[in-house]
Amino acid sequence: MRFLKSITLVLLLMLPLLFLFYTKVIPVTAKLAGRESPGLTYLREQDSITLDPAWAQDEESCKVIANIFEGLVRFKAGTTEVEPCLAESWQVSPDNMVWTFFLRKNVKFHDGTPFNAEAVRFSLERQIPSQAGNSLNYASFTFGMVERIKVIDPYTVSFILKFPYAPFLNNLAMTASAPIVSPAAATALGEAFSENPVGTGPFRFASWDKGKRIILKANRDYWANPPECSTLVFKVVKNSRLRSLLIRFGLADIADGITAADARYLEQKGCRVLRSTGLDLNYLGFYNDKEPFDNPALRRAVSLAIDRKQLTEKLYREASVEAGGPLPPGVLGYDPDIRPLPYDPAGAREILASQDLARGLKITIITYTNQRPYNPAGGQKLAEAIQADLAAVGIETEIKAYPWHEYKEALLRQEGNAFLYGWISDNGDPDNFLYTLLSSSQIESGLNTARYRNKEVDLLLARAQQSADLALREQLYRDATKIIIQDAPWVCLNHGLRLTAVSPEIEGFIQHRAGYPYLHGVKK
């Protein structure tokens, strides 16, 4: 504790110098004189990798992209509900195979060129995998179900799908792949477009000082109301405590990715901290197709032996949310009345005894060495906490830990008997959790790492994927979830908790669960 206080004191003394070093400050006198509307400073731990949405796969790139570019639709701030954006409306054919979008008129890209249906077709076709030829391209997920794109007229465009796919609208709301780019700028700049992006969004690109800051300027020709702030600065400050101190002393406006300890510190000082459950899942998976966990009873025994509440409170120190099943709260199909198998060590011992394992079970858990957004404690520490719970019911556990990239290879080799893993949703749709990770059709792709098979679940997930009826989809996912919980292919542990510190001067900021801030309506 004394050491932490010393670190805090040093950081306090360094704050003025650090702030001047990391930022380009608009003189306060200019603000007071009314010559500049307020700027907005957003602090984050890491820099973006690219500003071209066709190639963006990391969260930091998408944070900036979300304010430069727009898609045909977007998520309502703070939700996974889809609303119009560059498309004013849309309709779906009776067979759910043709999606037609009616575009806004009089919208211009930041370079002054017009937005229209041809721009939509260009943006999507430039990243079709067969043309792009790059394994990092994300379009295979977003548009893999699209057969072709048809321009009906300058402001009407249709997507003809290969098969009915209800999550398609959510895909079009994603910050990666789906935004529409300026055809003129993308063609002229080529690969340089990733560092000189041109979209239709509320902010236009100004400059990028790699590793330090990205500066955006308000788009005064924006089709909706222009941004409240004239300048938006995404600034890299790697240390969570320093980000928190900059917020506390009014030297920055928003800071994401702060630790739970720093969140408590800020709240003790009267600062505002926003919390939201991530669109993710942390789980202990079992190899369902090999001994001993080809036996559902043993999978349930392990589930009953793990105290998930203790993990959340003690290991994560309230930096996560205990999972109620395979879907996070707020996602279609999540039902608070459906509960996972409870913590019941006596029940676990009873199952082990009934399986002639009264003297115990020996297993190997493989894990990763690093931290993950859904596991801030890191894989090794989580495995050790689970190891202690299992030892209490007579299950002996060996742990093998690997660096992240080596770990993913070990998963595919099916090393051990069980594994720690997680998932961060791409589009906020339940299909992206349940079908992607638990449909038997995904075993060959490696996404269904547990090699889980259940014909009834497969049918439910396939029906939900093809139906445009939201009420029906919700019921199908709830039915599937009940079966999955009893089959116990995983132990669903927790969801990440996003913590964002916000200056008292800031109004209108809504924390997005996917981590991509829409800063158009933020006032200072």
C-alpha cells in the first residue's frame, strides 16, 4: 500500500509535464475568447493498427473508425439494437434472401464526393476475400453469406444472400468491414488509405502521430447535427493510474480500460465511472469427444465444483460479472430465469462416487499465460483458482500454460482434457455465440473447440439463424440454452466488465458494450 501511494505521489508531481508531453493543448485563453469550441480528449492504453475498416480487427482501431466512418445501419448507443444510419430504411424479401436498403440522399464523404449505392457496392466488393487475397480480411465473416450486390438506382441497393441469415443486419452494424468508404479516396490512395481514411462520419481525419495520438476534426458538413466538439483527440497513455489521474485533475475528458482499483480510487475522489458488461464470455471448456469428458455426468461434476462467485469477487476483485449462461445479459435470447449449474461441491462428490471415481479424477487443464479482456487475472491464475476448487472435491489437476499463439495451437491438438478460453462477440447477435461456438457444423473450422455435438441444439440454432421473427428467435435460443447448460460442454465463468472514467464536464457520453465509443453527441 505504501508503495502504491509513493507511485501515486510521483505521478501527481509529473502530471503537468506528462500532460504537456502527450498532448497538443489548445490555449485556454482561446477557448475563453470563444475562438474555439471545446476539444475532447479520449485516453486509451494502446494505439490503433489501421484506420481502414476493411482490415480492422482490433478494438483500438475500431474506436477511431467508429467516429470517421458509418455503415448502412448502426447499433443504438449502449445496446445491440440496430437503427438506421446511411440507410433510412430497409426491407427483407419473404424468403429472407434479399435485403434491400434505401439510402439517404445529399450525404457527402469528407473529400466532397457523393455517397450513393455505387459507393456501397465498391466498399463491399473491395474486400471480398477472393479479390482481397489476404487472410486477415474480416469480410468472410461479415459478407460470406452474400451472393451478389445489386445497385437498383443511385439510392437503392440490394444484397442477394446465398441462404437465409437473420444476423445479417447486425453484421452491417459492425465497426469492422461494414462501414462505407470513399471510392475516390480508396482508389487513389491504395494501401495508404489505412493512414488517410475518408468516410461520411461526424469527424474527419486530421493527423496520426503513431504511438501517441490521433486527431480528428468535426465534420461541419455532416448530414445530421454536427459534433458538439471541434476536435477529438485519441491519446495513448499506457498506465491506468495515470489515465485516471488525468481525468481526476481535469486534464482529459474520457479514459477507458481503467482497472477496478483505479475505478474505486476515482469514485472515492468524487469522479464518475461507467460500467457495462462486455459482449464476451470466459469459460472452462471440455473436450467432449474424448475421455473422460465425453461423459456429461463428469462435465456436470466439474461445473458443480467451481465457485464462480468467488472467482468474480476474489480473483477478479469485481472487475468481471458472473456468467448466467453462455449469453451475456442484454443479448437476444438471454433469460435471467435460466441459471447455470450451481456451486455444489457435495453434488460434485456424489456424481464422482456414482461414476466409480470416489478416489478422485485426474485431469490436465491447458491455459494461456497472458491476460484477456474477459480474464483480467490471466490464464495461469484462473487455472490455479479452479485447481483449488477441484482439489476440494477430490479431482487432481495438472496445469499446462502456453503463450497465446502457442496456446491456440495446443487447443487444436487437443492437449489435456479441458481448457480455458473465451470469446468476444463480433456482432452482438446470439448466433455469434451459440452457433459459432457450439454448432457441430463448426467443429471442422476449429471454432467449436469443445467438439460438442447435440442434434437438437443444432436444429434449434439453424432455425434461429434463418428466421426473421425476433420473438421466435428469442425462444429458440432460450430452448437451446437450457439444453446446453445441462449438457455442460463448458463451465460458463464470467463476462468482462468495461470501466470508463468520465470527467464531470462531459455530457452525453454512453458507454458502448462492444467498446467502440460514438462521440458525436458528447458535450463539454
